[in-house]
Amino acid sequence: MSGNPATVLPLRNYRNRRRTLYFTRAELNQLLGLYSRNVARGVWRDYAIDHRDGQALFSVFRHTHESAVYTIIKSAPHSSGAVEFTVLFGRQRLSAAPNLGEALEIFRTKLALVPVAGG
């Protein structure tokens, strides 16, 4: 055999540096709980779970063939080491928090008693 000697290349140099990010079971329970409450109210009709580089996305739709009304994004840890959750309304950022519960606070509505006339 003649020619150049074989060169060993470490695979870590060629692998995708970011891994696919997923929602945990507890996070999915929170998201699906919120989704089911809004389906019961007749507000939401469909959802989708997607994955992008370093992100997991939960999108909700009013109508199946329209764009997502809300998207909840779980982003991979940054240099600080913390995961971030972001809630988008279309493309508008509504909230961001280090945990899903805080990020979903935007969906909690406060009920107020309204006095009834003559009662």
C-alpha cells in the first residue's frame, strides 16, 4: 500500500452541537391542561409540537388551516445555563420566564364580580 497514512478525525467535530430539545412530561401536562381548558371554552381548536435547533415549540390554533395564535417556546440553556420559556402572540413576544408556569401566567384571567342592577 502506498499513499498518505490514514487520518483519524474526532466525530465530535462533525456532530450537531445542539441537541433536540423536548418538553418534559410535567411541561406537557401544563401545556395540554391549558389547551384543554381553552378547547372546552371554544377558543382553541388544534395544536402542534415542533422542534427547531435548540428549541421545542407548542403552537395553538383557532382554526386548523390558519397560522398559530400562540406559540410557547422552550429554548435551550444559554451561557447562563438557564432554559427560557417564551410566549408569542403571532410574532409579538408576550412573556418570557425561566420556568413554564411563570411564562403561562399571561393566560390566567382574574374574575371580577359585577354588581347586578336592582339586586
